[in-house]
Amino acid sequence: MQLSASITALWSFAVFLASAFAATIVASTLKPRLVKVKTAFFWLLTAALGFSVTFAFYTLDITNDIVGILGLSALVCLATNFLYIESWSTKLFTSLMACLIANVCTFMFCGTTDAVLGGKLELFSTHPYTAGNILLFIIIKVVVYTIIYILYMKLLRHLVIKVSEELQGKMSAYLATPVASIIGFYIINYVTNNVLGILPNQSSFMMLYLPICLIFVIAYYQIFKSVFWSAKAMKNEAELGVASHIQADMLPSIFPAFPERNEFDIYATMNPAKEVGGDFYDFFLIDDDHLALVMADVSGKGVPASLFMVIAKTLLKTSAQSGLSPREILYKVNNQLCENNETMMFVTVWIGIYDIKTGKMICANAGHECPVIRRANGKYEIHNDEHGFVLAGMEDMQFDEYELNFNAGDRLFVYTDGVPESINLKEEQFGVDGMLNALNSHPEMTVSELLPALKNDIDVFANSADQFDDITMLGFDVKSIG
């Protein structure tokens, strides 16, 4: 269809408005690389180029919107990549989204409205490409784009920015859908205009394009919703990873821990589950003659448990270093943790203070697993100690102490419930008996060899079953007394 240059130019401008609208959305969402004046200047240059190319193609065939949809969209994407500072995937996602919004609005609201009003005002002849109808189309576009822009700024812009921030700019995995949507939109347009010959002056135009555009809107809403929640999930996973690293970094991890001390040896490990938990161990010299050992397990999982673990570990160490006995430590820390404990979290704790000169260890247990003791050349056995109540469960709880006496060659093993409660694919537990059997199967190993070997035994038993709880262990060898 050949038309005059003035009509072609007017139609080119009408089509070009969609890309100008898309550019406005981009400029309102992303951060410019240049000052505003320079950014505006480059957009004007892009606009001039876009209009010129559009006019040239519509001169050849005014019914083929390949440049109006695909060409101008590509130009907006290229300009966005140059003018803004975000990652390339964020810029491409945002510009494609803006172009799709512009095209859907054009066909869903502008084209259908023009089809109705143009017919009633008798602005059509044998085709819709008349000066009067194109001017009406331009007016409708300006009104519709203004309304949609206001809605975008109020309802969608903050979500686009938030998604980018949540994903830290890594949006390449979500680019396929907007690219396919833009191409699909052109294919639909080409088939209706050039194959089926459906133009805006025909009654079937509105009946066809309204449901098509609604499908695009619903599909894109679902896509965007999926992107948003995927971004949230990725951020949460990243935060859990950071929390896990923080948790691990707070635990003593340099071994040998006290290379200058020949009286004892100590080794500990913490293998976290997929989700951050609250297991922790600690050991530290209170003075030259006393060593504190701690094994604990905070209720729950995730970041709250990790934060509670930090608080509990700090309070326990501070109290121990002040010279309190184990039961006094547990009494004091319990009351401190009960204060403002609105989340109702709690922590089980085993604590022992070892006298390096005498080999005597004073212990107290706040709802934790029983320790395991192996006497020199003997077997590993459970020591059924007195269990007190968990910490942070109830104020002013009293805790009993008991005494363990060690000689050279004796070994202490403490752990969290992740060891005996590890399960296999049949949902069978490793159990206390399984733990003791595994320990006794490695009689000659040092503590630094024993703990990894026990973890390997647990893994073999689990047989690829997911680890649902942290596995934390501490081994303590008595080398000499006095």
C-alpha cells in the first residue's frame, strides 16, 4: 500500500510514540551513566534515528510493523545499555519490559479505541491510514500512555527496582520470556495485518486484539511475579549462606588449638545442614590452669537460631571467664536469655571446666545430650549425667553439677543431637548405639582423625539422605596430668 510522504510521516510518528513511551519508562527506572542533559541529548539522537528508520521502512510497506515493533525495541535496548549503569541483564530486562508494555498498550487500548471511535467519526476510508484517523490515534496514544505511566510509577516501578536489587543485577535467566514476547507480538501483528488482512477499520480487529493483549498482560504478570519470588528466594538463600559463614567463623577452627600445651589435645567440627541452625561449640582457657568446654544446640533453624546462638555463646563465655562455676554460669545465662525472649527460643548446653593440674572436670548439663567417655585402652561409653532444664525456658532454674576425673589416655566426646538423629533413606536413625559402635570401630585414631571418620560413618549410613540437622562434635584427649 503506497501513501503520500506526509501520511507516512504522520503514521511513523504515531508508531514511534510507543518507543518514546518505552524510553520514558526506562529513564524513570534505571540510574543514568551521564548527567541528565547529556542523557536527554542522546535519547533525542536515538529518537531521530528511530523515526528516520521507521519512516524509511513504512515508505516501502506501511502495513509491515517489523521496524515499529522489533526495530524500535532493539534501538531502545541498545540506547539503554549505553546510557545506564546497571548490569547488562537488568538493562535489557527493563528495556524489553518497557517495550512490551508500550506495544500491549498500543494494541490493547489505543488500537481498539481507535477502531471504535474512528469508525463512529467516519475517519476511515478503505483503510485506517488517513490523516484524521492517525491524528486521533496519536491523541489516544498520548492519553493512554500518560495514564499507564502514572500507574507504572505508582504500582510497578518499585517492584522492578526491588527485583533487580534482590537479584543483585543477575537477571539473565529471566530474559528469554520478554524476548520471546516481543517477537511473538510481532508475529501476531504480521499474521493479522499481512496474512489475514485485519486492519483497525474492521470490526474483527478489536475482537481479536483485546483477548490477545489480555493474554500477554496476564502472562507477563505471572512471569514478573515468578521473577520477584524467585529473587526473594535467592536473596534468602544468600542471606542464609552469609549467616552460615558468620556462624562458622565464630567457632574456634584453628588446630592444634593450644600448640604450646602438652597436657591435652582438642578437636571439634560443625557440619551445618542446608539451612542455618544454631549448633555451636566453644573451648577457651579461663586461666593457665582451667579450660572451659562448651557444646550447645539452639532450637529452630535459620537466621533467628543463628542470632540466638551468637548471643548464647557470648554470654556463656563471658560468664565462664568471670570465674563462675558451671551451674552458676548456666543459672546466670538462663536468666539473661529469658529476658525479652518473645520468640520463645531455647538452647541446650553441656559445659565442663577442666582443671589441667588435677585432671578433674566440673560439669553441668542444661537439657543436652549425655557425654561419651573412653578410659585409657577402654571403650566409648555414655555417661548418664544429671540433666537440668534448657536455657531460656524458665527463669531462676537451678542446675546440678557433677565431677569427672580424668587420667592420661582418657578421652571425652560431646556432640549435638544431629549425630544420633541422622537418618537414612528408610528414615531409620543412626542412634546412640550406632554412634558408639562407630566410635569404637576407630580405637587408635587421634581426635583430629576420629571426628572426620565418624562423620564419614554417618554419611555412609545416611546413604544420600538429606542432612536435616547440624552435626557438631568435640573430642578432648588427656595427655598428662599436672
